[in-house]
Amino acid sequence: MHPWILELKSNWTRTETVRRERKCVIDLTGVTFVDKGGEKVLAEFSKEGAELIATGMYIRHVVHDIERKKSNRQM
């Protein structure tokens, strides 16, 4: 949802220096829905090297779709 997207992007920007030296993991455990805006932001983060962790069937599908699209772009 839009307010959470802004918060997530703000934190991502704020931690940019630290993330260069560490692996970034975005744990989506407990998340039950991601709208298109959220999918777009997660795809951006994944492209920048973040690992997306998902447990629920729907969120695993979202993450799989993001990773598939990322792989297709890298070819």
C-alpha cells in the first residue's frame, strides 16, 4: 500500500551506504498482499541485489514472478 511503499523506499535510501557492504534481505514473512506499486518497488530492490524471502503461497508467487522477470531482463 502506498504509505508503506514510501516508508520502505525511505529506509532503502537511508541505508544505502551500509547495504553496499552487506547482503540485504527483505523478509516478507507475514505479508499477505502486495499491490502493483509494492511489486514494482520490490522488483527495484531485487534488481539492486536484495534477496526477497517469502513464505505464503501468494507472496512466494509474487517473488517468483519478480525473479523471473529480472532473469529475463538480464539475458
